[in-house]
Amino acid sequence: MLIARSIADLRQALAPYRHPAFVPTMGNLHDGHIALMRLAKPLGDVTVASIFVNRLQFLPHEDFDSYPRTWEADCAQLQAVGCDLLFAPREADLYPQPQTVKLHPDPALADRLEGQFRPGFFVGVGTVVLKLFACVLGKTGGTAVFGKKDYQQLMVIRQMVQQLALPIEIVAGETCRAADGLALSSRNGFLSLAERQEAVALPLALQQLARRWREARNPGPALEQQALDALRARGWQPDYLTVCRRADLQPATAQDAPGTLVALGAARLATTRLIDNLEF
Ligand code: PAF
């Protein structure tokens, strides 16, 4: 596996290829990332991963400084899964000057859910992903793979690619889960043993919300409120537990058909904020 630290080195390494398959990450890789790499592998003539902890997508009080950085282990895993090229720019390479040109995703999609509770998050994500796309896929186009775990992020990126006519195909990978059903996430590492056992209450709450929504004669916000109250009663601080239309992530109504919906949740357990979702 080649490692490119600068944009110039990356472009040189990519010169012989016509269709890179790209998996952007912030490192601290787990089986979910590795599954995305496996998905990417047959989709291009070179498999590229990036590791860059993007300051722009963290709010000032968030965990940018403590975000886990596990360089050696990440490289070993990428090597083992057959990654050809790792782009790991230093901050000064990707943001040599303050990034004043930014991507502002459609507020109708990006200012709700994660965007409501983490204002500016999708400006940071959109800006870095567009810049990573320019670096890795800018010359040839190609394929980029994102996980459904970050459902809204996936939709924001799809919309960006579509509306800016970028020559990039976006492929979605299913969420990888631990044996008890907790979605794999870099932030799971922040949980104590007791919190880790409790953490499965989030996917269970989404399953219950989806089941009740399917079974109700007139499903609506009261079911979401019940789900929020139940998590609060267990000591969580939920930001949202809600049912949306998959097509545009707008609130679902009783008229929306099952099979077109997604339940999404974000909640803090002690100091760790977890997100998850369930299509139904
Ligand atoms: O999902 C992530 O890890 C990040 O948001 C991404 C897409 C790599 C952008 O920093």
C-alpha cells in the first residue's frame, strides 16, 4: 500500500489509473470501514482510502482533540484488506490557508436532524468531501463508497454529486453491527463497560419505533415522543428519534407507505453521542 501525504504525491500515484474506488474516513477504522473497503475493491482499477480528521465538521465544544487517532492499526487493517493507496494529508496540506470557500448543502436536507443539533456540521462535511473528491477523483471521476450508518451524510453527499454534476458514482454500504445490534462506530470506544451494555437501547428504540409506526392505524409524532420518553427514562439524553421519508428525509406522515421510511436517532449516553437508523 502506497501512502500519499500531499496532494501532489497523491496525484502522481493516481496517474496510471482511470477509475479509482474511494473510501473517505477519519481513521480509527473498524469492521464497518473495512466492509466499505471490500465493497469498493471491485468497483475501480485502484482502491483508495483517506484518513483525515476534519476540523471543519466539529463544533468548538465537540471531540476534535480527543477523536481517536490510531494510525498504525489503521494502516495495518488497510494493508490487510488490499487497499492500494492511502491518502493521509496533514491539515496544512488540505487546508494550507483558512478554508473560506465552503460548500453549503441544501438547508432543507442539511439543517434538520444532525444539522439542527450540530449546526455547521454538513458545511464541514460537504466542504471536505468535495475537496477530497477533487484530490482523489478530480481528474478521472470514479466511485466513492459511504456507509448508511451516517444516513443523512450519505444523502447530503448524493445530492451534492447530483446537483454539481460531479462524475462520481456514490455507492452505499450497509451498517455493520456488533452481535448485540449496536452499530459499529469510532465513538463506541468512548463508552465504559456499563455504557457499552446500555448502548444497544438505541437500535432497540429505533426497532420499536419502526414496529409501532408500522402497526399504528394513524402513526405520527406521538410515537416519536413515546420513544424519546422511554430513552430519557433510561438515563439517555436524546436529540431526536424520528421517522422520515427515505427519499428526502422530510417527516413521514401516516400516508407514507412502509418500505419507503427510515427511523433515525441520535442520543447522548453520559458523554458519548451515538447515532443510528433503520430503514423500514
Ligand atoms: O463519515 C466520516 O468519517 C466523515 O464524515 C467523512 C465523510 C470522512 C468526512 O470527513
